[in-house]
Amino acid sequence: MKPRVSILAPCRGRPELVKRMADSARATAGDPGGIEIVLRVDVDDEVMLHWMRAEVWHEPAVIGPHRSGYASLPSFINEAARLATADLLIVVNDDAEFLTQKWDDKIVAAALRFPDGLFNFGIETANADNFIFPCVSRTLIDALGCVYDERLIYPDIWLRDVLMPFGRAVRLRDVAVAHHWQGQTPDQAQAATTVHTMEYARLYAQCVEEGRAKVRAVLPC
């Protein structure tokens, strides 16, 4: 049986971008019925909630507090992952657009090369240095206890760095998702200042080593 794919997408106040992301994911999928789109929406986001009611949004959605905005994105993704039902999960932003025809088939084919499920695929975007839209398996999430470490600001980098020494961080050059970046918001800029402190550098190194230890514990001998 072909594995299903869950797309995890935090969003706030931009229904037109969510619609473009969702429509492009379905339109380009080899098996549109085999994907689900899990939104994470703030409970005070009347714009998104009104749109979801008007559109009769049938996909899963987590509706919860805004918390610390951008700094809380890791927890938003983890919440969406807990609601998701698929074996493969892709993290995207609401400003993403799926470009590759049958992208889901290509991801499933790549996952079959790692039958133990311990991988992090970096979907191709304009950012060549990072895995900003990672694809992981439920097996890896269970091993790590999360998709993203909630102590960190840029946990996509953490996830890449955890898997890299094991040869399990792999960029998928044949799956492209455009990132129509909307610019930096004030809460993004405020959160970003945290990563430039020595305290954060120590925390990041600790989180990476903890993640690697969890992967080592389940890697096949």
C-alpha cells in the first residue's frame, strides 16, 4: 500500500496564500486522495477562521493560542504532526507553492530507499543551504519525540544537523516547492536576535547532540 503524505502548514491571516498552497499541492500530486493538509491556525485569527468556514475546509486543522508568534512555530508544527494521519510528513509555510508534477510519488520513491524510516529530505527551494521544507517519516518523529525541538528558533536547521552525520539528510533535487517569501515580520526579527547569543549557541549544540543520541539509539546495526 502506498504511504500517504501529510502537509503541515502553520498560517495566520493569509487565506489567499493557504489556498494557493493547497490548490497547488492537490493539482500536482500523482494521487490527490493520498495527501492531507493539516493547518495550524491561531484561535484569534478571524480572517483565517472565516475563510475556513466559507470554504467549508474539510482538511484537519489545529486551532490554538497565538503564544509567542514566530518563536512558537516549532510547537505549532508538532501540534499539526500529532493530528496528522500519514506516514510521511512535509513541513511548509503558507507561502509555499508546489511545482513538481507527481511530487508525492517522488517523495514516496525516495522514502522507500530508507526502509527504516530514518531520514530528512530537503525539498528543493531557492535556499540551497537549508532544508526549510523538510520531509520526514513518522518513524523519525517517534524516535526524536517531535518534528521540531521547541527550545529552538530555527529548528529546521537543527533537524538537518541531527541527521547529517548519519547520511540521512538528503536533498531531493527532483521535487521543487517555491517559497514566495513575504518578508520579515516584527516578531520574526525579534526572535532572530536570540540566535546570536552564546547562551543560544550552547543550547543549540546541546539540542543537536540530544537528537543525534536518539537517532543512534534506533539506527540499524
